[in-house]
Amino acid sequence: MNRMVMSGITIVLLGLLGFAIPIFTTQKTDEVARIGDLKLQTTESTAHTVSPFLSGGAVLLGLLVIGAGTRKWA
């Protein structure tokens, strides 16, 4: 398989992953205060959503890249 086909497969898999897991969260830990050896930290969670249109577009783009990679050019 050539690089275009492998890239297309990767894009399709990422699009399918966006359909399977449309919401994911990230956590950020910040240091609020520090007095000697004592540290005061806070953790903030943020939810991120992946649009179904973005996932569908990634699948479509991946299929187009796979098709272009398998086509024999003159």
C-alpha cells in the first residue's frame, strides 16, 4: 500500500472515532499557591464535542484520498 492509501485509512478511522466518541474531556491542573513545601492546586475539567458533520467530512475525505491513492495515473 502506498502513502495516500495509508493516510486515507487513518483519516477514515479518525472520522469513525469521532462518531463513536463524540464527547471527550480534558483536565488541566494549575498551582494556585505555594508556601514552603505546601502546594495548593486546582483541577479544571473541560468537555469538548466533535460535530457529526466534522466526523462525516473526515470519513468522506478519507475515502476520496483512498480512491485517489488506488487510481493508476497515466
